Amino acid sequence: MSAGATDRRSAGLLMYRRRDGRIEVFLVHPGGPFFARRDEGVWSIPKGEPEEGEEPLATAVREFREETGFEARGPFLPLGRIRQRGGKIVEAWAFAGDADPGRLRSNPFTMEWPPGSGRIARFPEIDRGAWFDLATARRKIRDSQIPLLDRLEAALREASERG
């Protein structure tokens, strides 16, 4: 796959758990200086771009590990695809799990900071993760990813109704 094709696609995982009869989801906050003071509307599912020849679910599992330090274990529930504001297509899956946000360890990235300074600074790709109930998650997550929360909620409701 060419660079032009891979930079327009991404794959990710939405970890969920049940607490006190309600669904909670694990979201991550982007690291680096651009998001340091932003909260609502910038959180995301852990996700990333595929490597050459990599299947989307394999990408999602790898990126989850790289961005959080946690291992994702299936079964994986397909949540379909969404298109983010910039045009990138994100394919996502959900899985039941649990993790301590205080143990999150993300891979780093480097960039010139401050801009024009000539200094290269290193930042974590993800600076924190947290569990949110669905109502709070809808405020925290990027608008384009809200359908993933809706699809998870609908799939879990259908599964519980089937017994």
C-alpha cells in the first residue's frame, strides 16, 4: 500500500467494561503541546495507521498496545467504519476488558518545539487514558467518533436482549 493510501486509513479498538450496571469505555487523550490544555472533543479510541500489508484488526491490536501498553484480547466486536473530519477512514472494533489508567505507557514522538526554535522535543503519543460512562464519553470523544459509542451501545443492548 502506498503512503498516500495508508495515511487515509486507520484502525482502532474501543475497550469497554460494565460498572454498577452501566457501560464504561476507555478513551485516550493525545499527547504533545497542541492538546495539553484541551479536553472535551479531543479524546479518542486508541488507533493508528496500518503497516505495509497489515490487516486492519492486526493494526488495531498493535496500535492499542503501542499507545497504551495494554494487551487487547478478543473476542472483538466489529463497530464498522467512520470518516473523521479530515477525511481519514477509521475502522474500529470493541472488546471487553479492564485496565488501570495510571499504568498507561505510550510510545513517544518528536517534533520541533517551540516552533521555529530548532529544538527537538519528545512527547508521549498519548498522555493519559480514562474510563468514562457513555454520556461523558460522548462529550470527551472527537465528534466524528461518537457513532462508535452509539454502535457499541446498540450491539450490547441487542446481545443482552437475546439472552
